[in-house]
Amino acid sequence: MRVLIPVLVISGLIPAAYGAEGTLTPTYNRDIAPILQQNCQGCHRPGEAGPMSLLTYQQVRPYAAAIKEAVALRKMPPWFADPHYGRFSNDRSLPQAEIDTIVSWVKAGAPEGDPSDAPKPKEFVDGWNIGKPDLVLEMPGTFSVPATGTIEYQYVLIPLNFTEDTWVQMAEVRPGDRTVVHHVIAWIRPPGSKWMEGIKPAVAFVPPNKPEEDKKHDADFLVGYAPGMPPGILPDGRAKLIKAGSDIIFEMHYTTNGKPAVDRSKIGLRLAKAPVTERVVTMAALNRDFDIPPGAPDYRVDSDFEFGADTKIVNLMPHMHLRGKDFEYTAHYPTGETQTLLKVPNYSFSWQLVYYPASDIVIPKGTDLHCTAHFDNSANNPANPDPSKEVKWGEQSWDEMMIGFFDVAIPKDMDPSKLYVEKKKKTETAAASKKQAL
């Protein structure tokens, strides 16, 4: 008993440090900080998209209950892919064990714990998620956003004067004012392009007519920004090409919010240092021809892209607006087999994510990439601007879009146009199939 008594006395102190089942009560420094570093601080720090900073215990403690609710309901970190289809290298969803740890920590009063248990603070490059850029391209001047009204897309020309082909491995858009910048796309306009012929440097430009879109076919998507969209980061050996003589055109979509604002957005580029063997190109399966009826709760829209050459898909990004409900990518292979590449059952306009497959998706020539989306134009959709309105394709947020973006990796010297099936050939193939069916 002389041996047991001290043990019992000590064990009487244990409930203060252990949970009900004998496990250690989580503390911020030992258990919570590593989770936040890995999953939250990329957005929740000064200058980033998160509405509050979560870098220190003092910053985190007031939001403990809100964090518990957000992770328990799987609202945060934002991740919308159905886990039954595909595996993704950038999966943000928290394991159940980490959710349980956060919940237990909050229930225990959110203790700070021993400072010596805290991990080393994660280092961030101020203002950039790609590290220090080799080149920064900034709007030549500011753009004034009024308090109210509708603003047409603004286009800003950034001359490059590159005398040789340049390979970009990483790119990131930094909005000047996130409160009014809905999206930014940096387009690579090759030399000789007829797209945006009237645009001049340092002057925001609005095309005088919509046929400009028809001339955009030779422009390449370099990098984009929308809420929740990560920077474009490619592994060694892969990069996007800016041909000699090209320039960059910023496509700026501003939305008013009741307060005047000033924006001067920029992009940072990190050039490829390792030899490039594959060129990454952004493509899309889209459908502009739809009419969503007033009040429709589950309106379906489909799009397709047929591959004219073998390739590899390296990421997927569904895009819709406020009525977007769900989105799915399905590959129909020439063998007759089908594969669901990505299923997003709960699309969020507030978090437009890019999904990176854990390994490249090999796409044989003749594969049809089919996208299916549903839209909720009913009064039950709290984000719906006007359930009584018929909705068509349009640029503004209260219009709609249906785009299945995807990036492919091709040999660096391959012409991307080979990925497209010639319209004439495609029409003849379709006619032959129809005849055979008859």
C-alpha cells in the first residue's frame, strides 16, 4: 500500500490534464496550432482571403466556438469533392480525428497549454503564396470602383517585350481590393492576335462589341483569381508558355458593394529553373446555350469536350455563378468505359476550388469529357438574386455560366490545337454514327 498511495494521489491530479476516457486534453500549443498551420493559416492571415487571422492563440481564442462549429459541419476548410470519386493531392478536408481534437479542445475550454509545446511558426512570404516572384506585373494605374451600379468587364494591357519564349512554373494573382474584385484572369495574347485590337497600355478597355469573344481562341489562360482559387503552382518539368512577342491582358470583373473603392491588382510569376518537358494548357468544356426557367430548383445543363489527341488531365475546376448547385466531370473513353473524375455535390460560388488529381488522368484520343451541372433558380436558394427571372449565360454574377475548366499536360513542342477535333471531321463522325444507328 505504501507504493500504491502515492500513485493514487498522483492519479487524483490526472483528470485536470486528461479527458473523460483517459486521453490527454488537447491544448492549443500542442494539438491545435499544427492543424491550423497545415490547413487554415494559408487563408487566415493578414492580406489573405480569410476574414480573421489565426496565427496565434490570442487571435484564435475568440473564435474557438465558431471554429468548432465550422469543422464539425465540414464547412471549413472548404472542400466539396465527393470522396467516392477520385483522390486529390490538395484535398483540404480534415480527417475525423483532427475534427474530434478541435471539438474536444473547445469543450475543454480551449486551453492554451505549455508554450514549449508550440510548433515553430510557419513562414510565409509577405504578400505571396508562391514565394518571392521573379517578375511582378501590375496594373499601370488604379481603377475606381463606384459604390453602386453594374461594371462591364475591364481589360488592361500589360506589354511584356519578351524577346524569347518564357516558361512560367508558378503564377499568382493578388487583387488590390478583394471586396470589389470578383475575378481576375491573366490572358496571354500571342503576337499577331486580332483579339482586343483596340486596347492600349495603361487604359482600362471595354470592347465595343461582343464578337471580341470569337477572336479570343488564340489567347492562353495564364492564371486566374476567384474566391478560394489557389495560385497556379506546377512541379518541376512542367510550365506554361509565354511566347516571344506576347503580351498579357488582365480581364477584370468588379462588383459594387455600396462603398467606393480603388483597385490595382497584380500578378507574380516564378519562371521555370529546371528543364521543361511538358507544357500545361488550360482548356474548357462549356455550354453558353441554356435558359434556366424561373423557380426551377434543379435545372440541368451539359457540356462536352472531345479530345483529338492523347493527353493527361492535371486539374479540374468547375465554374458556375450564384445559382450553381452541383457539377460533375465524366470521361467516356473510346473503349466504351466511363469514369467519374470529379463530383461536386454542393457547389459554392464563394469558394471556387481547383481539384488536383493525386496522379495524372490519362486521356486517350477520342475520349469525350462530359460535364453535367445543375442550377437552383428557386426561392429556396438563399444566394439566388431573383427566383422570378429566367437566367441565361452572362458575364455578371446574377447571370450564369457553365464551364468545366481543366488543365492538360502535353509535350512542350506539341501544338495545343491538335487537342481539338476538327469541326468538319467531328460532324462527319456524328453523321456516320447516326446513319449506323438507323
